[in-house]
Amino acid sequence: MISKSAVEPLSQSGDIRYQLLGVAGVDLGCGFRRLPGRRQNVLFAVLALVPGVPVSVDRLVELVWRAQPHPRDPAAALQSQVSRLRRSVGGAGALAHQESSYVLTCSPEDVDVHRYERLVAQARTMLAGGAPRDAVACSDAASRLWRGDPFAELSDLPSIRDETFRLGELRLDECSIRAQARIELGQHAAAISDLRRLTVGHPGREDFWALLALALYRADRTSDALDAVRSARQALSDDLGLEPGPTIRRLEAEILSHSPNLAPAPQSIARFRLRRNDI
């Protein structure tokens, strides 16, 4: 088990950047440095996911040499890997040894995964608080950090696989937040373009279909909005064998009745905003 006792970070300056979203590597201000080899990538990923938190030698050995014969002297072999990684991440001060564990002594802000999570959370808060322009700005800043799927070469590790899935879901939530904010700002064309792509790639996400239909309706394309609802029904039936949930059903009824809840006035938009429990 990973100890939850955090240590003081090496620096709060933000000069050191550890990147996990996409190809894993380090940017110390003089260009991106990709980490060589699977063992270096496993060690880096495990430590960077919990910055400031010591990870035991036993746990690191288990993950680095998973499904491979363990070395005769695991602690020495791990120390060799740590020494190599230190040259990439900024030296002994950046990757410290504590009793029988190692810790990446940085702020969560120095790791793109944690900055991404914070920005998505801020975007969600801004949207809920009636500040869609700020929500788009936060979402755009988060999106710039997403260089590609994380941990592509480490999918055989259960803990990494779970983290990959969680981050993938967070990425889709970010796209949903941005689309909702753009609709509230009246940026229907941009929202429609993004949502058409998202519904093709993720036909089981009802929130994408509902937002697409809403954006089309707000753009005075009622027929296309109803077509989107019908496409949602077909996609859910074909892919999952399910009927649409309450969000799609409610939206279809409101489109057919031209409900004032769908009007683009701020208070009406707030009334229709997707409810998490509907999805």
C-alpha cells in the first residue's frame, strides 16, 4: 500500500513539468525528454501519479518487474533504475529516497495529469456557477495538456489500466462541459461540429446526443434536432440494447412542444442544463 504521508515538494515554481498525457516524458525547460524503456516508464508513471507521496520499494519492484523474473537483488536493481530516472527528472532532490520507499518530490501542478484534473474541475464549477466563458477557457487550457492517450504501453498493469480508463472518462466529461458552455454562449456552430464528432466516436454517451440536439434546436434547426434524437435512439438500441434515458426523452418532448425551457435566455439555459443523474 502507498503511504499517504506526503513530503514537502522540491519546488512550487512550476519550472519542472512531468508529462503523462500522451508519450511520457519530462520537460525541464530545455525541451521534451522522452523516457527510454518500459521499466523507466513504469517507474515514472507510478511515482508521478502520486507526487509527494512515498511509494515502497516492494511495490515498485512488483510493478516494474511484473510478469518478469525478479532480479536476485531487487532493491539494488530498483536503485539502478531510480538512478537512471533521476538523470531525467532533475536529480536526487527531485526523486528522493525515504527509508524503504521513493518519492517524486514535486507539486501536483508539476504533473500534467493533476493540472488537467484541476482545470476540468474548475471548468465544471464555472459552468455550474453561470460563467460559461470562463468554463470554456478552463476547458481549453485543460485540452492543451492532452497530447494523447496516457500509458499506451502499460495497459497490462491493472492499476495503470484503471487510471487510463478514469482519465479517458474525465476527458469525455471535459468535452461535454465545453460543449455545454459553448451552447450557453450561443456558439452553436462550434458546439455542433464538436458534438457530431463526439457522437460518432462515443455513441453510447447520451449527454453528447442531448447536447447535439439542443445545439441544433438553438440554431433554429428543429428538424435536425429531432433527427439527432432519433439517431440517439438508434445508436443506443444498436450498441447497447437500451432505450434512451430521461435526458433524451425529456429533451425530445420539449423540442416537440417548443418548450420555453429550451430558449437561449440565461435562466432558461440553466433550467435545461444536463443533470448528472440523468446520464
